[in-house]
Amino acid sequence: MRCLVISDIHSNLAALQAVLDDVQNRSQSYDIVWCLGDVVGYGAEPNECIDLLRTLPHICLAGNHDWAVVGKLDLRTFHDTAAYVVEWTQEHITPQNMNYLKARPERLPHGDYLLVHASPREPIWEYITDVNVAEENFDVSSESFCLVGHTHVPVVFVKDGRTGNVHVSLPSATVPVTLKRDSRYIINPGSVGQPRDGDPRAAYAILDTGSGAWTPFRVEYPVKTTQKIMKSCHFPPRLVDRLEYGR
Ligand code: ZN
């Protein structure tokens, strides 16, 4: 099975559309979209993004911003600017899309794969930012391959099957990583709608579960289009500006 793996769209329609166009332009086929949560938050097009996602064969996990919008998380745990957009989203989301968000699962085991937004241990909240946190999460999960989002940084953590050591690698775009059957992995495709690794281009990956090939990609999108819509909704300037820096 070939999966288009995306995460953290964050109501950025231009970025999501650019990813879907890029997949086509590269003649990369896929059977299903695996979306690792945070479809909404930060951006101003929550309904447009959910509507587009729902036209595709897909599964989608719950992220912390999705949970906040549906009222399952305390907004006081959010940064002011993020909380502002959560409340704006609550006012603008359609009842159907609110129901869609409410129905998102926190974790989804899928054969050898575990899909969560944040981490196996804390599927909504924990940031897997280094090998120590990754190692602790390898210890609490049994699946060989765990796919996560949440940090908005594309990364591959590997637990070597022979040595048991955990190391990290930053994958290069378009260079496939071959997932070995005797090792375990925690992999993040990066963020579609708000990258934070210093590269403002939208991030995604194609996973071939048959061959074990994980191929990360980056694609430019019209950042100014997204920023214009956010400005017209009077969103905090920090959220608007950060998109062009990828921070
Ligand atoms: Zn996010």
C-alpha cells in the first residue's frame, strides 16, 4: 500500500493544495492519505481544509489543536496567539466539520504501524524532540513503525535492531529512507501548513508499506496567499509572519 503521509495542515489551504498538486506532478500514486492531526488551528481556512481532505480516501488522527477546537483541551494550556485562533475557529467552523473533528481518534494501530499526532505515550501532547524522548516512547509501544507529527519538523528516529541504540537522522527531501524490518522507527513527515525547521516549504512524505520506502518531499506554496487571508481575519502578526521563515 502506498500512503501519502501528512500532518499539521493548520488550516492552510494553499499549502495543502500544493502538496496534492506536487504528488500528482511527481506522478506519485497513493492509495490512502494518512493525516496525523492538527488539520485546524493557526490558519484561517479550517472548513476549506477539512472539506478538501474529506474528498480524499483518508484516515485522520486527532491533534491538540483539533481537540482544543472541540473543547477537549483547556485553552489555558495554549499560547495566547494559538488560543486566539482556536476560539476564532470555534466561531467559524461548520457543524459538520465540528462533528468530523470530534470523531477523530487519538491513536490508530494499523498492522506494524502506529499512527498518533504527538507520541505513543502521550498521543495528543508530547513533543518527540530528541533521542531520549524517542527512546522512552519506543519502550511504551510495540509497533515497529510509529508515525507522528506535532513538532512540525521532519525527522526519523531509529532504534537499531542489532544494538538497541537509538539515533536520529534528518531525512533529505526526495531521498528515500528504507525502513528495515529488524529495526524500529518513529518518523515525522513535518508540517504541511506551518513548517518549523527553517524551510518554509510544505512538507509531506510518501510511504510504501510493501517495500518499506519512506520518501520525504518539500514543495513551495504561495505563502502570501495564506498570509493575506490570515491578515484579513486580523490574526496575530506573529502567526502570519512565521510562515515565510518556516519557524
Ligand atoms: Zn501542530
